[in-house]
Amino acid sequence: MTEVKIAADGVNFYYGAKRALHDIRVAIRPHVVTAFIGPSGCGKSTFLRTLNRMNDLIPDTRLEGSIRIDGQDIYAPSVDVVALRRRVGMVFQKSNPFPKSIVENVAYGLKINRIANGRADLSHRVEESLKAAALWDEVKDRLHEPALSLSGGQQQRLCIARALAIKPDIVLMDEPASALDPIATQRIEELIYQLKDKYTIVIVTHNMQQAARVSDFTAFFWLGRMVEYDETRKIFTAPAEKLTEDYVTGRFG
Amino acid sequence: MTRSFLERVIERALFLSAALSIIVTAGIIAVLLTETVAFLSEIPIMEFLFGTVWTPLFADQHFGVLPLVTGTIVVSAIAMCVALPGGLLVAIYLAEYARPGVRRALKPILEILAGVPTVVYGYFALLFVTPLLQRFIPDLAGFNALGPGIVMGIMILPLVSSLSEDALGSVPNGLREGAFALGATRLQTSLLVVVPAAFSGISAAAILAVSRAIGETMIVAIAAGQQPRLTANPLVPIETMTAYIVQVSMGDTPAGTLEYRTIFAVGMLLFLATFALNLFSNWLRERFREEYV
Amino acid sequence: MRRYLADRAFAALGLVGLLAALAALAALLLDVILDGAPRLSWQFLTSYPSRFAASAGILPAILGTFYVIVLTGVMAVPVGVAAAVYLEEYGAQGRLGRVIEINIANLAGVPSIVYGLLGLGLFVRALALGRSVVAGAATLALLVLPVVILATREALRAVPKSLREGSYALGATQWQTTQHQVLPAALPGILTGVILALSRAIGETAPLIIVGAVAYVRFVPDSLWSPFTVLPIQIFNWVSRPQAGFAENAAAGIIVLLVMLVLMNGAAILIRDRFQRRRIA
């Protein structure tokens, strides 16, 4: 019996009257990297954002169906959204470090969630997170400099460190390397590979090669529907659906 | 827990701060209304609105507000004769002709013009402009409508020009390019294509300027005089609605008397007029936005 | 050929119009400086008003302006920033939010003299604060409130959405996000708006006349409830006097007022520039 970390069942999502997701059903496993692929506008980012209820911030949106994490429905009325987002972290497409110092960026999540016990513990956790994001060596001598003085790739790794600092179970990444050059992209991909031991990672990418390199499982989205979901190996070599095959072989999109 | 309780308390506090603005509006209406109603219980509204003599502070009292209204209108009309053509001209020049360097250098100066306190403009009107005009118009009285009117026009010109410039700037370039492609000069394009296209936006600016002129106080309080007079002659002393309110406030009129209430009655008239003009201007601006955005 | 001549003539006309406006400003400043500069002196700045123009001074007016403006800021800024935060971050959707927005836009267009009448009826009489510094400051606070709110909203709107999203994604509540990320990022814009609102308040005359600031104040205000005067009213009073010498006093007072305004606006520009530079690092 394989474990299921995130279970979505019959999920429909609406922006106002427009239906963006149709009857999504997927079971995401723990400690693997799952990739969502598909052409622009197919709903993969929208679905990703339902997993930590970031869509709640957009007015006039609605979700039908259920999404369960560790068996609990995260859209139940009694759910504390703030606590949910502690467990399900997110890294965005365009890195968005706060206009503060490097240390303050990583410490922010710890402070607002009151995680650290005193300043020594705080520093220790900050260092730990920066190491986990493979950024520590590059910034250890300038922790108090502005985060915005880092390069694009470093800023994105800082955002990853920031997300890891509060020790989530799941890390969602929305096209984390799309704004980066190939070398920075490679470093992010290596990082993702290292992180899956400790975390469950779901990554949205429009770059099929990246999905093939980095993920264990892949879900293919098309026009708001999830067309196919299987091991990455199978999706890219012997997909079950013709639509999937057309997409991964580059016949369109 | 306590966190979400705190969140809700803070949200309430923020809401109350925002709702305070409604209390302010209610307060303005309440204060003006109660005193105006008390005033109108003694003076019939027809006499107030259509009477032609205004002498509430004299022994022989008359409460016809028309002289104040004409005083306000005459000064505002003179101001608009300066601000409207001048502001529009400057706006067309800045929007259609001027090079970016010229715009950058000259626009801050316009903003400074708009930021000078009105009491300074009043000084200027009384002690510089009027004596200057008297050299050309010997009959010009020391207090008159012409001097403050012109100075008020200068003060309002930046408002007209900046709002008109915004309106002209919102006109899509496609319209200009179409005209140029047909061989029109810049002048022809500006006057015959762009300005008409921006008409509602420019009208909105003009109406807002009129509203501003009507409500202006210090320039007229200093330089226009304190003689309510039903006239269209800009060369003699007059009194505007705003200057009258200042005049009474500087004196010793006790509260609760009929004379005290006159300032609220006049104030109510002023408030209603500017409110109506502002609403009209906003409506025009919304209509303009719908056309082009 | 004639068309291009007309074109060129119009451009010239536009430039002339612009320069005429500038010339008017220059004439005003020159006139005031020429009339008033000789009168400026330490004696002038530290004396009290007097029936004799030569010995009159503006000390109570300067101090009165200072007290009133500080008090106005204390009253208007927290309320204005809070209201703007509510409208931008919490409430814009609801119908009530829209009504409040429209209301604030309308309040911004009400003539300042009407605010004076409000102050008279509400603060001086109904709340029985009398013709005091408090009543004057409260009146001005209501007057500049829309300015503070609008400027703060602009500043909040300029904070990118990605900043808020980053904070929420870490499990922050709305107030935590507003307090730790949004407000600090918007601070330069808010400060600039506050300074602009206060520099508008400094020049206001009519509302304070109505609320009862008198111009013959021979003492310095010693409490929130004491009578007071401010610089623009002192200038107004001197301009209105026919006796020789008071016109010069008025001009000198104007110079002091304009210097204050230049300093305040200069500070606003400096703050904006300094913070912008620090952010980009």
C-alpha cells in the first residue's frame, strides 16, 4: 500500500464564473518530486496554488471537491489557513525576497510563527536553512546585506531557504527556474534532488526536459483537466494517452 | 486563539478609522443643516435666495444673498477667463509639442504655483496686481473683482493644465497618427482631433476649476472688498460668499443669533454648489474614462 | 507653407503662455522679497504683535503654527494611515468599502472654509473645546485627512503583490504581513504624503479664522486649550491694515512662511530619494 501525501478528488476550481479546473483527481506521494507539466494556461499553476490555499487571496474564487493532506481536508471550515501554509511552503516563479537583509528574509518565517527559542536558536536555524538551500557558503560573510543585492539565482535559493526555515512537510515550486540562466537552473535542479529526502516536492514547469530530469512522477495538464499522471519514466517514454504523447514529443505546445 | 482575536480587533480598528470619513461628511451636513434650518425659520427662503440686498450686520437688516452670489460669480468668471484658455494652452503645448527636457523643467514650476498659500496670493493681488492695473485703468478701485480674479486665475491655471494634460495624454496615439498620415500639421491635429477627443476630460477639469474658484477665500477676503453689491462691474469693491463668512468670523457676533446663522446659510449654499460641481465633474471624467480605457 | 507658420506660431504661443505663468510666479516672489526682506530681523522673529508696525513681530504666530501643525499631524496621520490600510488591504471589495472611497474623494473637494464651519459647529461649540489650539488642529486634521488617505493608498498600492504573497506563503496573517512587510515598504511614500498634507495645512487660513484663531495674540499658547494664532492669519491681519509699515511686516511674514514650506517640501523630496536609493542597493 503506497502512502499518499496529497489526495485531490473531483476538484473543480472557478475564477468567478469561469471554470479553470475540471474534475482533477490525483494522489501525490511523500518524499518524491512530482512535476506538473502542460502548455500555458492549462491550469497547472492554479492547481498548485490550491494546495496551500493561496488562491484564497484572489477575490471571487471557488473550489469544489476535496483536497486532503495526510488525510485531512484542507478546505474544511475549521481549518486554520495560516497553519496550513506553515506545513505547505511555496517558492514562486519570480523570486520575491523581502527588501530586507539576507538574515531577516530567512528569519521572517521563524519570527512570525514563533518557532525559534532565543537568538542563538534563531541564528542556528537560519544557518541550517541557508545550508539546505546550498547558499550558505556564498553569503555567510554578508548576512546583513540587502537580499536584493544577490544575483537572480541566489535570490531564488534564498527564497527556498526562507521556505525551508519553517520546516514544512511539502514544498510547492511554481516554475522556480524559469527566470534563471542555465547554470543557475542547474543548481536549483540539483537542490531539488537533494531536498526530496526530507520533503515532498511538487513543481510546476513548462520545461519538459526539466521535468524529465528532476521528477519521479509527472502529471500532464491540458485545458484545466489532468490528462495523465504516472511515473515520469513512463510519461516520457510510453505515455498512455495520445494527447500526452503529442505534447511530450513536441508536436504542439 | 489569541492571534485570530487580535487580528479581528485590528481589523475593526482599521475599519473604524475608514468609517470616520463618513462621520466627517455627516458632521458637515449636520452642522450646516441645523443652523441653516434655524436661519430659514426666521428668514423666508425666497427672500434669502432671491433678495438683492445683503445687510445682515447693519441696523437695517436685509437677507438677500444674491449680491454675494454675483460677487462670487464675477470673480470666478474672471479667474476662469485666465485659467481656462491659459491652462488649456499650456496643456496642449506640454502634451503635444514640448520636448521631454522642457516638460521636466517646467512642470515642477507649475506645481509650485499650485502650492503657494492663498494668503500670499491675496497679498500679491492687493499690493501688486491692483496697483499695476490701476496704471492702465484709472477708475479701478483699490478693492475690486478684477485683480483678485486674475490672481485666482493664475493660481488655478496649474489645476486646469495638469488635468487637461492627463486627458490629452489618454487620447490614443492612433488618432494622432491617423491625422498625421493624412498630412495634418501638429496644430491641426491638436485642435481638430485631439482636443475634441479629450473634450469630456477637459470639461471635467474646467468644472473642477470653477468649483475651486468658488470656494476660494483668502484672495478675495484680502483684495476684493467687503461691500456686497449686485453688479457685474469688475472695477468696484464687491464681496464674495467666502469673504462674508470670514468677515463675520473676525468680528464679535455671538453664537445663536440670526447674524451668526447667516454664515452657515451662506456656507450651505457654497457647499451645495461645489458638491454639485464636483459630482458633475466626476461623472464627466468617468464617462471620458469609459471612452478610452 | 501657411499651415506650418500657424503651427510654429501656436507652439510659440504655448511657450509664451507657460513663461507668462512663470513670470507671474517670479513677480510674486520678487515683490514679496523686495518688500519684506528689509524687515526680516531677529527682533521681528522674536517679538509680539503690536499696534506699531515697526515693533511688531511674529513669535506667537510661528509658535502657534508649530503647535497646531504638530497636533494636526498627531491626529490626522494615525487615523489616515489606518483608514488607507483598511481600504487597500482589507475592505475594498464590499459595498461599504466603495461608499467610503467615494466619500473620501468627495471630501477632498470640499472648500476649506466649509471645514472651518464644521470645526466651529462641532469642535468649538458642540464639543465645547472653545477657540483653542485643539479645536484648530482638529479642524485642520479633518481637512488634510483625505490627502493623507489618498497618498497612503498610493504608497500601499505601489508595494508589489509578490511581497505580500511571499509573506502569506510563509504562514503569516494579514496583519503580520501588513505590519512587517507592506507598511515598511510603503513608508517613504507615506512620509512624503504626510509632509505634503502638513505643508498644505501650514498655509491654510480660512478654516482657522472661522474656528477663532485671532490675530492679536500677545502671548505664546501655553496649553492645548489656549487661544492661538498662526502665521497665515498674522499675515492676513497685517495685510488688512491700512497703516504704513504693516505691508512690509506682511511681506516679511510671507517670506518666513515660504521658507518653512520650502524646507518641508525639500525634506519630502530628500526622504523619497534616500529611501529609493537604499532599496535598490
